[in-house]
Amino acid sequence: MSQRVAYLEHDPEEGQPPHRVHLTTWPFRIGRSSEAELTIHSRRISTLHAEIVRVPSGFVLRDLGSTNGTFLNGKKIREAWLSAGDVVHIAHRELRFGIADAGDEPFEPTLAQHSGQQRLLRETNDLFRILSERAVAAVFQPIVTLGDGAVVGFETLGRPAVPELEYSVGELLRIASERGEAVRLCQLFRDVAVERALAFRSPRAIFFNLHPKEMESGEALTAALEQMGRVIDAGHRSVLEVHESAVTEGRAMSDLRERLRERRIELAYDDFGAGQSRLMELVEVPPEYLKLDITLVREIDRSSRRQDLVRALVAVLADQGIAVLAEGIERPEEAEACRALGCTLGQGYHFGRPAPLERWDQEG
């Protein structure tokens, strides 16, 4: 019976052919240290980053508490089984795992496998480049009063800021979510936005978004609220936007509401009307703002049914002191219809596209 041999293939230098390393010592450790069985010289890789162990039923990959993570086929792991053809990323560095009989030809992936591996490699490398270099930009979209068009606040949005990487923010968030880095990316977006807002000389309300994963983690939520609170010291008002899909049961929202009050941060329910709107939470835990989803606002001047719905909703909310903000306004007719229905605030391309805060600062 031929002996089965596990190996890793990697590209030690750009432009050089793949190099195969047979795994003969267990555990097989990978890291920046010369004591590792496979040493990779990169500051992004921890001293002892990860290891592969052999057990009776196969091979297991384990992260060793690294700073920049260990990934298997694009997903961040702490411990996972390995199979021939798997793509391992030690931070940004790609390794291809294989199992073969001693003396066999090198493992060759199929065209589909190769294409998928290349995509995973490219996306993972690009994500960690963006995170490590803090290569993101903050843009701000104005929020205006529908009565006179005065700018009263901005919603801040993140964008990748590497010209040669043509990812939309949605694609980048998808990549980060698949690799367990969504919270880290959103925190970076907010951090850059706060830095810009602190330098803005005209105090306004700054609306910040929260990723659903941050709602699930007490530590991540606390960090997010601390970020948002920084702009208050510069004279701005800080508003947390919670998507309606992330509005959970009443007790959790009440606890969040109390934490916001302690920090003087206001609350907005975002995209209301996009799905299963949480009417009970709206009544029990009223926000300062309710943002109507674009599906309600788009061409509302041509839909009597949506006008009736918004009119009734505005009447209920006005009694509770909740300001209704219509988002996605692109035409003056939509703006006028929303104003006539009682919406006090508006947002959308009709008033301005997201742009660096310096543009709005120059316009006063």
C-alpha cells in the first residue's frame, strides 16, 4: 500500500512557480517565526499563526490566536477539517492543501476549482489590504427639511478607497461577511467618518449605520456607540440608524434605547416599510426618527394608495413626536408629495448625492 502524504503548495515569491512543502512533522505550524515548520516573512502574519494536526480520521487546521485570521475556502475559522484541494489563507497568504500518494504528480484542480480559488484569493487579499491599510473613504448624504430645503444633517456611508479595486460597498460587505470580518469593516467605515465629522465646522446631526452583526455582540455594540458618541463632543448630534430587520423583540430594543439615552445618541428606524415592519416596537420604543423606505417614496406622487398609507402613518407618529424622513427622493414631485403628506425631512439624489464632507463644508 502506497503511503499517503499531505502537502501545502504556495508561491514563495511573486512570479515564481508554486512550491510544495510536505507535511512530515506534527503539529505542522505556520507563522513568521523561524521555529515554525513553514516560515512566511510578512508583518501581517503572526509569530505562530496556525497549525495543521493529523488525527486518525484526517487533518485539522487550527488558528493559533492570530491577529489577522486563518481562512478555509474564504471563511474565517478557529478549527476546521481539511480536504484535498482546500484553499487556506494565513492572513493574506494563500496555501493550497493536498493529499497524495508518495511519488504522485502534483494535485491539479479542475478549471472550475481553479477559478473559484482565484476568486477567493483575490477577494481575501483585497479585503485584508483594505483593512490593514485603512483604505476606505467616508461620504455624506444631506438630510434636509422639506419645508425650506435647509440641510440639518447627513447620513454617513463607507466606500472602498483603492482606485484599482472596483468593488461596490455592497460587494465589499458581502466579502467581509463571508470571511467573518463585517464588524471590523463597519467599525473602520465609522472610524473614518467620525474623523471627518470632527473636522467639520458646521455642527449637524450625523446618522450612522449599524451592521446586524453588531446588534448581536455586546462588545461590538459598545464599541460602535463609543464611536458615535465622539461627534457629540464636537457639537454634532449623533443618530443611530437601526434597520427594521434588525429591530428585535421589545426588551432588547428598550435596553438599546436606554444605552443611547445615557450617551445622548438619538435613534432612527431605517427602511421602514421594506419588509415586516415592527409596529409594536415602534409604539413601545419610539425613536426620534423614522425613515420611510425608498419603495414607499419612489413615485409616491403617482400612487394614491401609498399616499394614504404614509398620511395615516405620519398622523400616528406626529402624536408621539417622531419625525418622519422620506428617503430615496429623486424628483421634485416626490419631495412635494412627501411634504404635503406631513413628512418633515427628506433625503435622496434630488437634494444631493453622497460626497466627501468637505464639499458640504464649503457650501456652508
